[in-house]
Amino acid sequence: MGEPYVGARTPRREDARLLTGKGRYVGAVRLPGTAHAYVVRSPIAHGRLVGCDAKAAWAVEGVLDVITPSDAADLRLPCVSLAPGQRMTSYRVLDDTIRYAGQPLAVVVARTPEAARDAAEVVDLSLDELPAAVGAERALEDGAPLLYPEWGTNVVTDFTLGDADCASFVEQAAHVVEMTFTMGRVSPYPMEPRGVVASYAGDELTVHVSSQAPHHVREHLADALGLSHGRVRVISGDTGGGFGGKEHVYPDEALICLAAMRLGRPVSWSESPGDRLFATLPARAAVHRARLALDDDGRFLALHADVIGDMGAHPSNVGAATFAVTATLLPGPYRFDRVAVRVRGVVTNTTPTGSYRGFGQPEGSLTRERLIDEAARRLGIDRVELRLRNMLGPGELPYTTRVYQRYDSGDYPLALRTLRDLVTPVEKSDGRRRGIGYSCHVESTGMGPSMDLKATDIQAAGYETAVLRMEQDASVVVSSGVVSIGQGIETALAQLAADRVGVPIERVRVVLGDTAATPYSSIGSIASRSLAVGGGALIRAADQLRGKLVALAAHRLEASPDDLEIAEDAVRVKGDPAASITLRELATSAWRGWDLPDGVSPGLEERVSHDPAGYTFAYGAHAAAVAVDPETGAVEVERYWVVNDAGVLVNPAVVEGQICGGVAQSIGMALTEEIVYTPEGQPITDYLLPTTREVPDIEVVMLQTPSPVTPGGMKGVGEAGTIGPPAAIANAVAAALPEIADQITDVPLTPARLWSLLAAAPPR
């Protein structure tokens, strides 16, 4: 068959259709008789809807339906990730209590998009406005407006992970670095907006949706709408980016499905650009008060943090899970005698927060790595040396941290030393001040063992199932519950199948994204798990299929299976190519039930579920070179380096692309992106994404330490690039501006923020 596919830079098979306008996106779905929906959203952040008069809307020509809160009083969606003591486990899709600007209050359906929008503008909302609580710290203050007065508090959950005696270790240490960090609220920004086309016919609801988890959407829609799961089909096609923002069903999406059921005709809706900052769940918003304790030799003793997470108006699908992940990954690749993290999830009068690429890990890395750099500055120790002094070595793995994570494999010091050797400073004399910053992280990937999810109160399963079939013509079909969201999974699965079965990749077809045609996947393509878990299932299925092929050939050739190999479209005796039987002949006989050994069933199809024994842990080291203009506070990232280990690389080109894309995305988090609210809870809609001007060339070096957890040794990589940049860039800015180094605590590091710090600093 030639060179193996695994490890090769095989061109992405998805790209041919995506780059020629043949992508299967929701916006391209055209069904006969489709009506169009428009969502009416609240203009205020807190209050009550005391009236919703739709008479004027009904008078608009072409209007077919208007859905108000009274029409959907019992329609609720669940919170899947539940935190200890969480006060709320589901929420109304349409609620007459308003808790954020942009909250859906009604849906208008008409024959054309224009008519739906015109009618929505004349829906008469009677609102009783209340004071807003904006910002998690503000919501904790005495006298703050309460979003749920019956609770008597705005705290949804309050729990601690780690060592109970951690605080005393900190207080007794020779050196303590204490800092408070604030992470701005940022938004996933996929190229394809959220969208739905729902149709209801013959008692079956078919939903075309841009989603990372179609089976997840199916079960939540079915439960919310009172349908049996078998009567709901969800098709995700080519999802044009997800980044965590499309891992569940939204209230507005559920309402479109309700509209289709009420009308008995297809209904289409797509999120408008103006609604995205109101409606798609943002993430990151958190405040960390953290302390790093060291002894006189610079040995890390303890790490203690108080994490206050802004959950927005109500717990979303993931609730406080992002803040819990911050806590569990806070130690990173280092040894600590004690670690403890208190986590508080707080409701505020803002859009509910959810998932975003990295899922709490960039925030934790920023806190830890800034503390380490500040400790190095105060103690006069080289930043890289201090890290290496405290870093877990390869001989210490597997290793269980003080916050319960069992790191599987790797060489963390090698990654940092490799990075240090790559870094070269920028030498220019242009009046700007320059610095280089480092950050290291361990990344949780391959979510995860189903019983672990149960133990942590996540209402979902962590296994994946692969169905692998060889047709009579010896072509191969792979069916998996994970989906394509631009991450190259279709190509990677084809590479695995081709290698493991022994057929050319051109004869492998991959089927994804349709709940009627793919095996069940509880949580789909999230958490850097598609290849680590879905690929693990496929490898096991391929090994079984290959074993059956060899067994069938051994029976026909009267040879021992150990003496056979698959090569050149045949199973043949090793060293005697003439003694062979073609794969096509074997497959045809198998499907016809001819010449089968005793006890072997007809057909060539294997279905395998893989529930991993544990999470996999990728890791990386990042460095950024920045230039800061002291006159304006503007920061330019001039160079960027990454050393990353994601285990066995199925397709290095895809991995590099994932890392570079993640870095670019996280440069935005570090420097420009933030959703800012007024005190009244109105989002300021200026949102500055990084462009090619802000993203430098990124040099990537990849290490490969196989994971002992995953068949094939893969680890996840989809989020790797996002975790390191905020910390590396902040550390670089601190190095460039030592007079305010201890105040480099908040991201994004906007020019206004840095200029204000510099203006208040004493002269150099």
C-alpha cells in the first residue's frame, strides 16, 4: 500500500467542497414552503415583561405565527454540567422575567424574512425595568440587585477543590506573591453564524442546525418539546466553526422548532450579526485572587486561588464547569505541596456565559504563569530556570495533581528547553520597548470516561462509537458521532481507517453529522476529544474488521492468520504473493454468506464503543516577543513560538493549522477582544477581532509522546493554541514595562489600559 497514512500530511479532503462553495451549511438548506423567523429580544437587562401585544404584528402581511411566553410556558432546557449545590438545573426558553439585554421574548414567523422583521418591530412590549447587577464582584456586594430574590443571593454555586490546609501553607511560606487577575468576557466568532431550519411532517421533527453535538441537540429538543427521541432527526452538515459556542441547543433554536411544529411547515432562522453579542454565549469572564508560595530556594510550595466566575443571567448548558476546569488545571506542569481553589459562580444581568475554545484553561494559565514571572522578578531568578526547577519530569508521569488530575505522559521540561532554544529577540530601534514572555500549560483533552462524568455531575456520556463497514467492492465506510467543525476530523478518520484496514484512502468514505445515520455521541466534537476518543473507537473497530478479513482469508487459503498480510488490495501469504485472495472477493463472499468459517456471521461491519480509561493530557510551551509603544500603550506581537505535544500526530499539517488558528484567536483575547457592559447592562457593540496585522508568523515545533490511554496514542489538539497566548503576551508586556510589571493582571491589554498604567507609574 506504500507509505502509511498516519503521520502523513495528507491534504484535507473537506477542503475541495468548502473552497468551491459546496459546503453543506444551514444557510444553504432550501425546503419547499419554508417560512422565516425573527426573534424579538429584550431591550433592557433586568425587569419584567408585563405585556406582549402582538396585534400589530399579526396585521403585517405575510405573518404566520407569533409565539410569546404564554405560548411556551413549559418549554425548558437543561443545564448539563451541574456544580455542587447548584441552585438551578434548567431554565425557561421564554421567560417573562427579564435578566439580560437580548433575552428572547417572542418569535415572529412570516412568509419572508423581511415581513418577519417588520412584524417583530411592532410587537408591543410592556416592560417594568429594575436595577441591574453587572459584573460578578458587583453582584456579590451587599445591596446588589438580586436576579432570583427567592435565593437571597446571586451566588449559584460555591465550592472548593484541593487541600483544606493550603492557606496555612501559604501563610507560613518564606515568599508569597499575591495578585488579582481579571479576564474580559469574549465571544466565539465562527464564520458560520448559528442557524436552524426545522420541519415537522409525519410526526417527525427534522432539524438542520449548525452544531458541534447533533445527538446532544436531538435529546434536549425531544425532551423540551415532548417528543420521543426517535421522532427527532438532527443534521449538522458542515458546521462552519464552533469554538464551544455551538455545543448545545439555544432557546432561540428551540423556539424555531416549536414554530415548525405549530405551523406544520419548515421554518428557517439565522442569527443576525447584530444579535451575536447579545445571543451567542460568551465566556472567560472571571476574577482570580491568587497566591503563589515559595521557599528561599524558589521551590513552589503552594498555590491558592479564589475564582469568581460570571455566569450571566442563568447557568447555561455548562454552568460553572469552565471555572471548575480552571481550578483543576491551575497547577499546570509543576509540583506543589498544596493546591486549593475556591470557585464561586455568580449570576449577573448579562448574557449567560458558556463554552469557548480552551474552556477555562487560558484563564488558569494566565494566573499561574503571571504569578511565576512575578516571583522570578522579585526573587531575581531567571524565569525559565524557575519553571524548570519546579517542573514535573518525564519520570514522574503518570502523576496525580493536588486537584485530582492524572497526567498520563510527556516530557514537560523538554518542551520548555526546546522553546527557549527557538526564541530570538527582535532587534530594532524605533522608540518602542520590547520584551519576551513565556508560558507553559498542561491541557485536558479526550473528555472523558463516562463514570468520571457521572461522578462530577455532568449529565452526559463520554464514550464514542464507530461503525466501520467494508462494502462488497472493498470500499470502506466510516460512521462516527463526532462532527466536522473545520478541524479536519473527516480527513483524520479516513487516514486511520485506511491505515488500519489496509486500503487506499480514496476508497474510504466518512459519514458524520446526521443522527439518523451515525452512532450516538452524547457530547460530540467538544473538549479536544474528536480524534482522541472517536479515533480510538475507530481504531478498535478497524482492528476487528481487519482481523475478520484475515480470518476469512485464512479459511479460504488454508493458512495460519499469523502468516497473512493485507497488501495491494489483497490478503496474501507473507513471502508468497501468488497465494492470495482479493479484498473485493473476500468482501463479496462475506456479504453473500459464502464460504464462511463455522461461527462467523455474514457481512463485514464492526461497531465498537470506546469509553476511555481516563482523560489524555497534552501540553505545550509558548513564547511571545512584543513591542510596546510607551506613548500610546499599543502592543504588537512581533514573533510567536509554540512547542506542543499532542501525542501521536495523525496529520501534522492539520495539527499545525489547529495550533496556529488557536494562537491567532487567543491573541485577540490577550489584546483586543472584550464585551463591555454599561452599568445598566447594555453591551457596547464594538468588538475588535485580530486581523492579519495583529497576528505574526507563528513557529510551531511538535513533540510526540504517545498517550497510554488512547488506542493509537493520540491526544487532543483543538484547543492547544488558545491556552498559552494570554499568559505569554502578558509576561512579555511585563518584561517590556518592568515599572508596572506587577500591575499587568487584566486582559485584554488594550492601549487605553496600558497607557493609564504607564501614566500613573513613577518615572523610570
